[in-house]
Amino acid sequence: MSYEQLKEFLTKVKQDKTLQDQVKKENSDLVYIAKAAGFSITTDDLRIAYTEWVKDSLAS
């Protein structure tokens, strides 16, 4: 999985109310949700994206 696939998944979530509802549920499995939507992400991909988001947030 590439970081690009993760970005595409996030774009789809922003456009799809059903996916938004699934992601917002407590203890939702983002890897499973992404896979069911046709994307291939891993927990490592999410960890990397979160780390980058934190760094960006602290820089601004």
C-alpha cells in the first residue's frame, strides 16, 4: 500500500456519508473499512500518516 492509496481512501471518506458513519463509530477498524471499500492500507500506513499529521500540527 502506498501513501497515495491512503490519501485516496480519505478523499472517498470525505465524499461518502456511509463511510463517514463507519469511520466515526467508536473502535472502528479503519483497515477493515478501507479494505471493504476497495483500498489496501495497513496499520503501519495509518501510524505513519498520524505521525506526519502530528508533526505538521506542531509545526503550525
